[in-house]
Amino acid sequence: MNQERWTAVDNYVSEVFALSDPVVDAAIEAGVAAGLPQIQVSAPQGKLLHLLARSVGARSILEIGTLAGYSTIWLARALPANGRLVTLEFDQKHAEVARANLARAGFADRVEVKVGRAQDTLPRLAGDGGGSPFDFIFIDADKTGYPDYFGWALKLSHKGTMIVADNVVRSGEVANAASDDANVQAVRRYNQLVAAEPRVSATVMQTVGSKGYDGFTIALVN
Ligand code: SAH
Ligand code: DHB
Ligand code: MG
């Protein structure tokens, strides 16, 4: 098996399941045009996030790490008409591209892009006092922040909330306890925290595709 084959299958899946449309394609194009890194989830992964969010009946979604808003659009499409999504982005330029993409996708009213380090905006979310915890949380920002983000995700969740984290397999390096890569050690720590947390049930699903060999940690709050 190789990268070329994995990408070909992602392209096949995208075609058969009609995972590309003018709205998501334009979001990617805008990211390319603005020189943003092309590290968004693949189309099949975006659809998976959408299906998971719908499966838990998500009415409120939190995303940590917006980029151009590609995964955000897949998640926002899972919301009912009165749903809401908050997405956290450190980079002002990424946030601007995302806002334009989300507006073009018709979500300007339901999606809020909060600019700042998630480490700073998460405590404010918790303090917003809305008392409306999130039904679905997608963690996809800086990997070294993941252990802290899990703590915040727990605080902002309730029974039935699903917490999904991207990029936790890292070409299999996650199984290398001796890795000197800070990102690998951070996702190892993240998995360890999730696994040891009695308030959630969880697993890791390995994935291959156009983004290489990686995976998601999927946790459900008991
Ligand atoms: N979820 C997106 C991809 C996100 S890429 C998608 O799949 O479409 C990760 C993003 O997290 C980048 O835009 C980066 O600027 C942002 N980021 C990195 N560190 C951050 C931090 N500490 N707080 C908030 N956002 C951060
Ligand atoms: C990177 C970040 C991601 O969230 C991802 O899915 C792939 C790559 C990165 O920072 O390189
Ligand atoms: Mg990612």
C-alpha cells in the first residue's frame, strides 16, 4: 500500500459519495489563494465528522483550530436551523478567510470564529455563562495543546457529548514511546488522559487517505 493508492481511493470515495460541491470546493480554493497551509481534513473525513455530529444530534458544536473553515462547514452542515458553532483560531488571516468561506456557505448567522490562542479563548467560553455546553467538540489545533484542550472539552461537555481529536496516529509514531517529537508525545499524553478519564468511553481509529496515515481519537461522555 502507498500514498498514491490511498489518495486514489479518497478521490474515488469523494466521487461516489459526491463529497465535493461548489461550497466546500470554494472554501479550499480560497485557502489556496490566500496561501494557507493545505492541512484541512480530507473530504471523507469531513463527511465523517458531519455524520458523527449528526449521530449525537448536535445542536451546539465547538471546534478548536479553524484554518479556512473547511471542517467547520462540514460540521455546520450537521446543525439544525437554530444550531450554533463556535470555532477557535489563533491566526487572524486564517480567521478572515474562514469567515468569508462560512458566509459564502450560508453560515454567517450560526457560526462564530473567535480569534486568539485557544488557551486564552477557551476559559472565556467557559465563563460566557450561557450554561449551554457543547454536544460535539472537534480538537484540531496545535498538537502540544491537546492535553489542555481535553480538560476544557470535558468542562464544556455533558453526558452524550462526543469529543473527536485529529492527527493522533502520526504515521504510526504514536506507538513509539521513545519518540523525540513533541507532537507525538503530546498526542500520546492526550490519549493517555482520555483513556484514564472515567467520564468518557473512547477509542482511536487509524485512517489512511490523501492526508497519509493518521487517525482520530473518538470519545463519548458517559
Ligand atoms: N480544522 C481545520 C484544520 C485546522 S489546522 C480543517 O480541518 O479544515 C490547525 C489550525 O489551528 C491552524 O489554522 C492554526 O493557525 C490553528 N492554531 C494553531 N495553534 C492554535 C492555538 N493555540 N489556538 C487556536 N488556534 C490555533
Ligand atoms: C498539520 C495539522 C493538522 O491538523 C493536520 O490535520 C495535518 C497537518 C500540521 O500542522 O502540519
Ligand atoms: Mg488536523
